[in-house]
Amino acid sequence: MVRPHIFRSNHALKVWLALLTAMGLSLGLQTAKTRAEDGAGNSEQSLKASTSQQLALVSHLNAIGVLFYGSWSCPACLFQKINFGPQASELLNYVECEKPKLLPDQATACREAEIRAYPTWILPNGQRREGVQSIEELAAWTEMPEITQP
């Protein structure tokens, strides 16, 4: 139990806060290590090259002007990008909503589009989808023509 008289000294308070911070960091690092050992966050899919279907969908989305709104800190946005594979996700028309100092125009675009959830997909006609969408869902929603395989 912490006794109130310990906090009378500014030095003692600083030591106590440093101890609590160190304990918190230690727990956080242990959790991260455990998750890494369990394979959490290491999606095999994210290591694979984008498929021709994923690349074709991004090409289609960009051609018709679909925008993908998200945040760098959003786990669902990361998962959405992983669904496209590394190459295709880099080609998406992505608008970053949570870096107003670094990307003020994009943050303004998010406010103007009234983005309430991440990820959000918006068609030029204003139709929107919120949440993670599969490749198939996006293709159907945007009426992507069938891809004929050679």
C-alpha cells in the first residue's frame, strides 16, 4: 500500500511514477513478445505477392474513382490492405484521415466526406461502404466486369 506521506516529496513522486512507467513498459514488451511468438500480426497473406485479381480490382477501382478512407492506426485498415497484397495495396486511392499535420488536405477531405468509421469506401456517386470489404464484395459493389483468364 502506498502511504500518502511518500508523495509529500517531489522526488519520491518522480521515483514512484518512473517505477509505474517501467512496470507498464515491461508488461507491454512482454505482451508484444508473446504475440510475436504466437505469430500474431504475421499474416502469411501479407507476404505473398498481389494476385492478378487483386491488381485488376485496384485498377478498376482507380479507373472509376473509388476512394478508400482510413487511418494509419486502424487495425481494420491494415487488414483491408493485407487483403489486396503488398503491390495492389500501394496502388489504392487511399486517403489518410489521421495525420492532419502531415497530410492536411487528406484530413480535410475526410471531414468533408463525413467519414465516421474506418475503413470507408466511397464511389464518385456518393455510395459508401464502411468496414473491411472482401475482394469479391468490392468487385460486386462496383460492378467490376468479369476477368477472363488467358
